[in-house]
Amino acid sequence: MGTPELISPRSARVAAARRLARRNFRGKERRFIAEGPQAVREAVAHRFAGERTLVELFATPEAAERHADIVGAVRAAGVPVHYAADATIAELSQTVTPQGLVGVCRFLDSPFEEILAARPKLVAVLANVRDPGNAGTVLRCADAAGADAVVLTDASVDLYNPKSVRASVGSLFHLPVAVGVPVEQVVAGLRGAGVRIVAADGAGAADLDADLDAGTMSGPTAWVFGNEAWGLPEETRALADAVVRVPIHGKAESLNLATAAAVCLYASARAQRTDGGCRSGSRG
């Protein structure tokens, strides 16, 4: 087999994909970049609103050969594959060590109303979370814990920031995510759907272990996580049904956002899956 023809780095398709590094272009085109074999594998298998999420794939010849199964699945799905030079892929991927596969995907966030209509039992709410890596990691934790949805408030980072997408390691394609919803609307909507609102805060009056022992975590729960540096503002904490801290049994000063989110979400997931819990018939 001969060397495949490479797409020109000055082509309109490459230029359009390159512009997706900027948030305003992502919003205008409703497209984002998903890079690496795991993300592309998940994207080609994913459909949203009846359409395949993956729009096109750029790949170096070496990566296409190394990941022939993924590229084969992309071709079988009728998605265009463009061979590109390493330098072109590097421009699109924005990583120090590109993995040779870069997909262009359609936006896949769900309307908040659809999440409510599904009667969620476990939800992660990101309020004022600004670090894209943290946002993606919390999404990954929520997916792993079997959460039904993730909501990013209007003051949080862009879901489709390349760092957020990479940090989710494919979990972005696994569960519904709503974006740009005011925190007051999130709380009111979830509470109206019968979900208990719990704010995670290191200075919370309630202790996670005590709540678990008391059995208050077995019902539908939405965990609200705040900004990495200053946590949740008082007005957001005041909206919650409870403000709960993760107990620190050792000498650590605190937990970072993603670690605290993992502990909280798994605590709820375990409580909900015990005898009498509410998730026996739900996603898991």
C-alpha cells in the first residue's frame, strides 16, 4: 500500500478545524475537537439527536495504521477521514505529544429540561468551576460513579474546551450534560424533580460520614461543587438543602475539587445501591 495523499495544511477543512480552538468559533459552528484514540472511538459510536456525533477525522498515516480498528469504524460509519502530516495534527491537537487522531464533533449538550424529565437520581452540578481539567475530571468521576447527568452552570468553564474534553477521557460521550444554566434554575428544577440538593464545602456543618450513617444519602441527590480556589459563595450554599464536608481524618489541609467530587459521588452511589436504595432500577 502506497503512502496516502496528505491534506494540505492550508485547506479550508484544516482551517475550519483549527479555528475550533477558540470558544467563539466553537459556539458559532457548534463543533468541537476530540483528540486521541479513546475520544475518537467513543465519538464515532455516539449519536445525538439522531445524528452521529463525529463529523470528520484527521489522522497521520502512522496513527491510522496503529489504530486501524478505529479508523475502520469511522469509515464504516461514512465519516470522512483526512490523512494529515504530523505538523498539521499538532496544530489541531494542542497537546505536547499528539496521538495522531483528531476528530471534529457536533455539540452534544442536552437541554436541562430533558435531564429533569428523566427523573435523575444522582447529578453533579459544577457551579463557577473555571479550570477545564477539573471540569473534565469531575465529568469522568460522575460517569464512573453511575451518575445520571452533569450540569455546568452559566458561570462555569466551557464544556468543549479541549482540556475539558481530554480530561473527560471519553466520558463526555457517556451521560447527559447540560450547560449554561443559572445555578438558581438548576436548584429549583432539581428540587422540583424530587432531588435533594447537597453543597460540597470543606466548612460544611454536616459531615459526609455522619450523613451516610444517618441514611440521608440514599435518596435522589444533586451534589453542587464550587470553584477550585474559593469554593461555593454563601448565596449558593444558602440554596442547598444541606452543606456537607468530606471529613479529613489525616493531616491534609484539604482535598482538591476532583478528588472531593469522586468521594461525594461514590458515597451517594453506594448509599443508593444498598437495600432499599433508589437506584436499583436505574443506570449502573
